[in-house]
Amino acid sequence: MPALIIPRNHGPDLRKPAAWPRWIRAAAAALAILLIPVPTPAAGQVIRGRVVDAESGAAIPLARVVVSGSGQRTTRMFTNADGRFAFPLRRGGAVRVRVTRAGYAETRTGALRVGPRDTVDVDVRVSAVAHRLDPVTVSARRRRLKADGRFYETVDSVNARAHVVGQSRSVRARGSFPTPDLCYHLSGNADRTQSIITLTVQARGKRELCAGAGGGFVYDVTVSRLPPGVYTVRVLHAFQGDGRPAQVEHTTVTVR
């Protein structure tokens, strides 16, 4: 009678567990990584506060706040619209707060002790003071102008006066200049600084001998090469080296 033979691969092998599909194994590995505990960083130390007016208690925005201390990196910021500020610190220790703001006295706090994981609140009260601004000087380069004039000597007595009119691209000045005697020459020049024209009519003594008769001068001067606009014209009657004070007249004219 022939022997009955049963194949070994017939049916599942109950002695060996079945392998999991690959996607299940990958998901399990990712889950294991996610479940590894991660240490939570220690809470940092913070100093925060508010800058207010010492008298009214109103918030002071845009005040400059500087925090410094031993072992700390000096940090700066400006207060917000509510006068508040906040600084995270690198480490605990003693820190100081300094506040500056235009119109208020510079204010400093004493040493503030900030421990690990501490949040320290501080209100800084600043007092208003008169704020003196540095003077602002506006300078403009003076420009020499073309001035053509005629000066007539006269034996008649004259009074110092000047009549100024604006013309097309120019200003015309007619005037008279009394002198103690006729031993003088008259000359003139003009310059402009922005919208101010200065016309200087200057008398200087003659070197030659001359008769000491009384009298004066009349003149007719045109200052040209001007752009159109409204100008203030200063006419100066000055003596060169005689120590006599200059006489000044101001006139506003329009140049077309």
C-alpha cells in the first residue's frame, strides 16, 4: 500500500507569524519618533513696563527705553502708543532701565533683580522739562548782481532818500545822498540773498585836494538779471572809513 505524502507548504505555517505590510511598518516608525519626549525650554526672564507722565499719569509714546546690566547685552526700543515696552533677557541678574524723551527729563531706575523665569514689571514716571532746541541757522549764498549806475555831484542841498521801482527783470533805484562836503566819490554795488536785494551806495573820500563846499549827490542805479518775483530791497547809504552810521531804507517791489 503506497505511503500518503502531505506537502509542507500546504496551508499556513502556524509556527511563524505573518509579516506586516510595508506601509504599516513605516507609519509605526514615524509614530515612535513623534512619541519621543522633547524637553521643554525653560521660560525666559522678561522685564516689561510702562512710561507715564509723572504729573498726569498719561502714557508717553515713542519714549526711548534702554535696558542694560551686568552680563546683559544692551538693548533699546521705543514705547508703543500706550507707553508700554517689554524686553526678553538673556539671563537673570541686576538690570537698569533708562528712559529719554524730548520734553522730559532723562530718568533712570535703580538696579532691578530679575531671576530665572521671572517677569518683572516696572512703571517709569518721567517729569516734563523745558526743552531747549539748538538754534537752526539757514544760510544762503549771496550772489553779486550786475549794477549799472550814474552818480551826479550837486552843489544843492539834498536829503537822503531812495525811490525804488520794479521793472522787467530788474530793479531801478533813484536817490540822493548828502555828504559833508564835495571831497567824496560815490560808487555802488548790489547782491541778492534769496528774495532780499541789498543795494549799497558808498561814499569815500577823495585823495586829491578839493574845495570844501557843501553839497551832495544824486544817483540812478539799475540792478538787472533778476528772475520775476517779489523782492525786499534794502538801500544802504554808507561812508567808507568815516565812522558815520549807514542809513538804510526798505522797500518791497515786484519784478516782472
